[in-house]
Amino acid sequence: MINAVRACSLLALAVAAMGCGRQDNGAAATGDSAAVRTIEERGRAAFSACAICHSTKDPEAPGYAQMVGPSLFGVYGAKSGHVATYDYSQAMRDANLTWDEATLDRFITRPNDVVPKTRMAFVGEADAEKRAAIIAYLKTLK
Ligand code: HEC
């Protein structure tokens, strides 16, 4: 290991472009960062499509800023209409769903199919991989 470190610093200039000094990770060395990201990290990136309308902050915390949609903090496993201070549509109030994996997956695919007349103006995410990543990220919001 010491030898490797010394060789690394001696050859730093020559091998800098090959990723010397970075973590020994084949995927990182080839620049394939998607392969080293966890599903939650990919979900966080994909969540940018949701973040224009949804906060991920605790709605009960001081300084919480209400956005167009309700915060999705704590949404995983909760009942539909889970933010007490948010003015949901009648459709969402009557929906009586539990936001588990299957229900979230269907809702994110096509919100209007699951909650007809929902006020969530989002056409849907067709990519199943992205939906799974978003749901994995939602689970971390607690
Ligand atoms: C254009 C704004 C907008 C976008 C984009 C959007 N949403 Fe929403 N979302 C809303 C609104 C508004 C509601 C409340 C709907 C209602 O009351 O009918 C909502 C409700 C929800 C709910 C129900 C929350 C609860 O408390 O029951 C979930 C879950 C949800 N959105 C997830 C997502 C996810 C995940 C994405 C991204 C893939 C997303 N939304 C994108 C506006 C949006």
C-alpha cells in the first residue's frame, strides 16, 4: 500500500488522467459515474422533475416554504393527503390510498389514472427504472 501511494505521488503527473489518488474503483476510473451511484442518489437526481413543485422538508419545521404541491417528506408509507396544512383537491382527499411502493409506482406513472381529477399537473414518468429510483429516494425523506 505504501509503495502504491509513493508510486502514485511520484507518477502523479503522468497518471493524473487515469485517476491516480482517487478511490480504487474501476467504474470511477473509467468515468462511469452512473454505475457507482446508489439507487437513492439516482432517485434524488430524477426527483428534479418533482422538485419544481415538491419540497422535501418537514412541513412542521420552522421556516417550511409551501410550494405548489405538498412536501413529500414522510410520504412513503403515509396515507394520501398526508400533509395536514396542505389544501388538497377533493379528489386527493377522497382517494384513501397508502403510499406504498406499488401505489406510488402507479401514481408516478400516470397520476390521473390513480387519482382522477388530481391537481397534480404532471403527465407521468414512463421509465420504470427512474420511478423505482425516485421511490427509493422518497423512502429516505423522513
Ligand atoms: C406541476 C407540479 C407537480 C409536479 C411536477 C409533481 N407534482 Fe406531485 N403533486 C402536485 C400537487 C399539486 C399535488 C396535490 C394533488 C392534489 O391535491 O390533488 C401533488 C401530490 C403528490 C403526491 C401525494 C402527496 C400526499 O400527501 O398524498 C405524491 C406522492 C406526489 N405528488 C409525488 C410526485 C412525484 C414523485 C413527482 C415527480 C415524479 C411529482 N409529484 C411531480 C404537484 C406536482
